[in-house]
Amino acid sequence: MDTNLENIAKKIVIAIDGPAGSGKSTTAKIVAEALKYIYVDTGAMYRAVTLAWIRENKEYNEDNIIDLCKNIDITLENTSLGQRTFLNKQDVSEEIRSSEVTQLVSPVSAIPKVREILVDMQRKMGENGGIVMDGRDIGTVVFPNAELKVFLTADIKTRAQRRYNEIINKGVNADINSIEQEILKRDKYDSSRETSPLRQADDAIEIDTSNMTLSQQANYVIGLAKAVINEINV
Ligand code: CDP
Ligand code: CDP
């Protein structure tokens, strides 16, 4: 019998949603590490489908993208370099962050059948709990029964500044105004699509991170998660 309480405690599903640059993925990674849970970046999966389609070099056509989506292999693997995204066994973790992918990912991820295929994969990944998943529809569609749902927000200037800093720190030039426009455009597209739009679940806890540091927001979510885990395991 396992006498280690940590190992026998029921593991929950933590859903983190919100618009671009609200700090979902960095927060989710820290929370997963602190709880020894698995982190799943669902945005990386939609980005991988988009990259596969760009590589096909075909005209935009929903049926082609759906066919492609059925025939590609997308995996997320945890390595010493953090979580990596593989498309047909090739590590595409950097390529899926290109501005070309970023500009095309919203229309690709608005295709209902594409969502159905990826949501199915995401549900399988989280079926045993012990997961921190971030995206746009995790609390509303993928795991509507998640034990903890968090919706992160921040004002647009802050989110654009965060993305700008990220790019500049990589030694690449960037224009903060075009970053702001790209974020606004993507948020609008993601919020207004018909199938599982970006939306806060009714039972999600909203956290405005505009004036929070990354560690403040991560610690806040870890605190919420520990409270839920304790409550469930009494
Ligand atoms: O990190 P960033 O906020 O730039 O975006 P991301 O999380 O990598 O997601 C990229 C895009 O994938 C989003 O703009 C959405 O169009 C789509 N996405 C989605 O539709 N549903 C999800 N669960 C996650 C991402
Ligand atoms: O996943 P999402 O697009 O919501 O955001 P992210 O990729 O987790 O965060 C975007 C950038 O903002 C990262 O470089 C974070 O380190 C940074 N960030 C920050 O500076 N302060 C915060 N309170 C949260 C995130």
C-alpha cells in the first residue's frame, strides 16, 4: 500500500484560459511544476496544425485542412528543455511561434472539425487528472467539470509590452504597435468564432494580472489549487 499521501491524493484538472499575453502558459508551467502535474499547452497543438498546413503550401480550404489534421501526428513531450511540440516526430517548438503561424492560427483553429479532433486528444491527455491545461476553451468545452478554472486577463498595453519584451530579449527587432494590433485582431477572431470561442466559464476565477509579477500570479494560482486539492482530499 502506498503510504505517501502526495501519491494517493486525488489529482485534479486545472483549466487556465484567457487572451494572448495574459501569462497562461508561463503560469501553467510553474503551477504544474509545483504540483508535479503535467502541463499541456493546447495553443501549441493548434499552432502545429497551422504549421503543417503552411508547409503543404495549398490554398486556404477547410476540407484540405481537416484532411491534413486527421493525418498528422502531434505530440507534446516533456524534456530537459521543457515541453516540446513534435509534428510528425519533428521538433517544431520554435517554428510554431513564427509570426506567419501566429497570423494564420486563428482561422485554422476556428474550423469546427479541427477543434473536434484536437479537443478529443486533449480530453484523453487529461482523463486521469494531474493536469494543468491552458488555452481558450479549456474551462468551457474541453474540461467543463475541471475542479479549478482560472481565467487570466490583463489590459492590452500590458499584454503587448510582455510580448514585445519577449521578442526583444531574443535579440529580434519588434514594433510594439503592430504587436498590439496583432493581439487585438487574434483576440477578436478567437472570441467571435462560432465553435468554442474564447470565453470565461461561469465558474472560473478571473484574475487581472495587469499589475502582477509572474511569480505573484503563479503563486496565487498554486494557492487556489492547493485549497481545492485539500478540500477534495479531506
Ligand atoms: O501564446 P498565445 O496566447 O500567443 O497563443 P496560443 O495559446 O499559442 O494559441 C494560439 C492560437 O490557437 C489562439 O490565438 C487560438 O486561435 C488558438 N487556440 C484555440 O483556439 N484554442 C485553444 N484551446 C488554444 C489555442
Ligand atoms: O500564454 P499567454 O499568451 O497567455 O502568455 P505567456 O506566454 O505565458 O506570457 C507572455 C509573456 O509575459 C511571457 O514572457 C511572461 O514571462 C510574461 N509575463 C510577465 O512578464 N508578467 C506576468 N505577470 C505574466 C507574464
